[in-house]
Amino acid sequence: MDTITLAGPLEAKLKAVREAGFTQIMLNATDIVGHPGGEAAAVAAVRSSGLRVTGFQVLRDFEGLSGTLHAYKVDVAKGMLEMCHALGSTVLLACSTVSPHSTHDFSLIKKDLQKLAMLAVPLNIRIAYEALSWGRHVNLFPQSWEIVAEADRANLGLCLDSFHILAHGTELEPLEDIDAHKIFLVQLSDFLWQETRSAEERIETARHSRVFPGEGVHSDKVAAIVRQLDETGYRGDYSFEVFNDDYRQLPLPMVAERARRSVKWITGVVSRRSLPARRATAAGGAG
Amino acid sequence: MTARAERLPEPSNPLGIDGIEFVEYATSQAQAFGAVLQKMGFAPVARHRSREVTLYRQGSMNLIVNSDSPSGKNEPDKTPTLAAIALRVRDAGQAFQHSLDLGAWEMPTRAAAMELHIPGIHGVGDSLIYFVDRYRDFAIYDVDFVFDSNAKPDPPALAGLHWFGLVQAILPDRTADWLDFYRTLFGFQVLPRGKYFGVLPKGTLLESPCRKFYLQLIEPPAGAEEVRWNEGLVRVGLGAPDVPKAVKALQQRGVVFVDHGAVQPSDKGALTQVYLGGATFELVVSHL
């Protein structure tokens, strides 16, 4: 599960997630810096929870900037990397930029991501680059893959988020072209209406109205994404990236229970050998 | 990796790297470690003007022992640890800026052993990588150190010993990450698999762009899941034109070598016992 789905203090989130049977947690920087006991207390809470940290989010608008803006974002990235490292997370999520000040020049975007990956090397962190469906220059996963493949850095890979694929109606075929080892994280969610017609609508839906897989109206496609990833050899982590205003005002155990049901739904529709929930002892798992 | 290295016979050397200027150890047991170094043929030649830092020398090798406790920080561990490597470069400022532009981390201020400003970046673990460009007509030590008037400033090398390289421990599946680091920042090249020197042929061997020293990256061996394995520089390799001769000379000074199993002294190399809980030295037959 992802802490962004749940309301309340970090400790309550960790407890609810663990009690629902999950073994991993995806953390958000605000969980850490917003902790009343400070960063160190948040890190201690995570470390003592027994949950493995799936990843840490989110670095925004990093790539394609220049001059002072670029230097500023490098400082922000360093701060995020240090927190990520302190939490024992080996994945930092970086979303494709939405900044109007960023360049569309893919070679410069690539260069910045290479720099970000280099900053992450000494801290043993992998950068998972995600195409936001409202990203300014990169908003489809085949574009993010093209850049990651060209950047050719061992610790730079992809984060795939089913929401953005569904929201854009992106074909799944290009998933076959992606080297499964370069997918560092898969985030799953759905939503409750058929289409999102504009970037504004995608943003609104993404930030407030996602639901767990199996609860939405694109169940077939979510299942197809997981099946396709499984066939291409993806064996990494899955996380539920569910931003939902309703879930943030419901009791935590109730929301965590919905997440647990979603895991069951996925294993039901994609009931084959290597699903994460059935590979409890393997490297991957459901968060 | 190998194929790429083979396609590029002429290494690119963006920083003008020209060998190792010095290697720095940190330890709170400066005297005990100094005794070990003297057995290894190093001689103390100078002391820092204001800090607990000593310069040892042997032939072309400079070795700094730092037992200073920077204000607000704990004193260094007892066990001597490799804290830094200083690379000779064409232009230290330019090398530093080039590294930052590519994503290196600037080293923390006041972490350095020297008063003289030597630019540096973060390396593996807690170690630093310095850039030094004043090594021809003027040495950096002339500013910070007071040379012992009773000691020779340039003691000769024992049995031709010289820097051969450094060994770096890395976490599982991290070889590719560190290859990117050393290739991109400095222009190191991977040697073809199977090409090794010395008595510990494992991991991945990288050659410096100046072809004057090597780095060996070692992931934990299979079955070592229970062993506590951190990333860091773990030992230096000293090159010797004639290893048995060097072993003999060092044994006469009281150095003990591991004398059983695969690492027993041979024409190829030798490994000393572990001193002070963690320091060990490797001899490697060297063409350098």
C-alpha cells in the first residue's frame, strides 16, 4: 500500500497496513517531514514497523531546467535522496516534469536524468522515472522508456502507473518492448468513469478519485497490464497508488481491507504462477 | 561491458587523471597504525601544522594518517579505514566542476585532512575523492605540513613498492551502478573478464584512464548472506616488480602474510594478515 491513500499519522498508517497483511509500504516525503516528532522519529517509526519500504516519492519537475532553476532542483533532489536513504528505501520515484520552464529537448532531459542517477549511486538508490499523463513533454510510457533506454544507466529505470496508462488510453503493446529489468516499480489503481478528456480532468481524477484495482471501470485493462508485465518477465514490486478523498476520511482498517480485497481480486483475475501475492518469498511482493 | 571496453582501445581521460597523489587512512590509533606502516616500509616524514595528521612516504607513494576529530564529529574509528584517495588531475577546479555537473556530491566542508583547499567529492561509503593538480613543481604538503628535519623527505621504496590500486567492497548487484560512476566521472575502463592480477582474482577490475592504477569492485561472495558487508574502500594494493623478493623484505621487518589456502604468497601476489581489526595490504606483481 501507499501512505497517500490513508489519513492520519504515519504510525497509524503503518499499523493499518501491517495489520491488513501487507509486508511493504510506499512512502511519501510528507510522511517524514510532517511528522510531529521530526524526521528522525518518522524514520525510526518506519524502521521499527517491520515493513519493507517499496519506494519513496516524489521528486517533481527535475528534468529539462537550466541555470538557477536546475541548481535549485539538484538541491531538492539531494534532500529527497538523503531522506530516501535514511528510510532504507532503494527506489526514488521521479515524475516527468510539468514545468513550463522546462525544455522539450529529449537529449537534455536524458542528460538531467543521467545526473540524477549519478547522484543516487553512492546512496544505493535507483531512480524510477514515471510518465505523468499530464507531463509537459513526457506523458506516455513509451516516451519515458525511450529516454531511460537511451540514458543507459544501471540505476535509472521506469515506474509504470496504470492510472496514467488508462487515463490516456495508451496501447499496451509497447510494454512488450520494455526490458523488464528496467521497470523498477509498478503502481496500480483504477477510476470510476470511462474517460478523462483533458489534462485538467486527468489531474483532478488522479489526485482525488482513484480507486483500488477491481473497484473501477477499467478492470479488464488493469488485469491486462499485470498479465502483460508478468509475461515480459517483470518480477518487481507492485504498489497501490490510490489518491482518493473519500478514503482519506474513512477508518484506516476499512481502507486497508479494501486494499486487501484488491490483492485478492488481482490474484483471481490473473491467477497464474508468478503473481506477486503468490511469490511471498521471492524478491517481489505486493505493497 | 567487455565488448565496449574492447571497442575503445584508447581511453578517454576527461580529467587528465595522472595517478594517485595520496591515500588517506582515518584511525584513532595513529601510533599503532604508524608502527604497522613502518613495517610495510613507509616512513613518517611530516606532521600537519595544526591537526593530528601525519604524512608517510615510501618511494612514489604518499600516505596520510588522519586521527583528527573535526569539531562536532566523533573521533575516527579505532580500526584504520581508507578515508580518501587523492587523484592527480590536470586542473583540480575543473575536475571538481566537471564531476558536480555530472552528478557527483560535493564533499562536506572541513572533512578534509588539509587546510589547503583541495576540492573533493563523495566516493563510496564515507570515503572521499580529492583532486590535486599541484604535484609537479610544488607539493600540497609544503603548505600544511612541517617536515621532520631528522628524516629523509623522500625515503626510497622497499623492493620497488608502488601504488597498484584499491579494492572496493560493494553491495550485491551493485557492480553496474559503480561502473557507471567510475566510467562516467573519470573515464575508467573495465578490463575483460578473467583478466586479473594478484592472488585474489574476483569481482570486476577497472583500469584508470591514465593506466597507472586499478580499482577492483567486489560484491559479497555467494553464501555470505550472513556476513555484515558494507560498501567502502577495503584495502590498497601495492605493486612489486618481484613479489617473493618484496615478501621476504617485508617479512624481515616483521610483516606477517597469510600463508595458507589460495592467497598464500606466490609470484603473482600476497596478502598480509589483518592489522588493528581491519587493515590489510595486498602485494601484486606489477608492470606499472
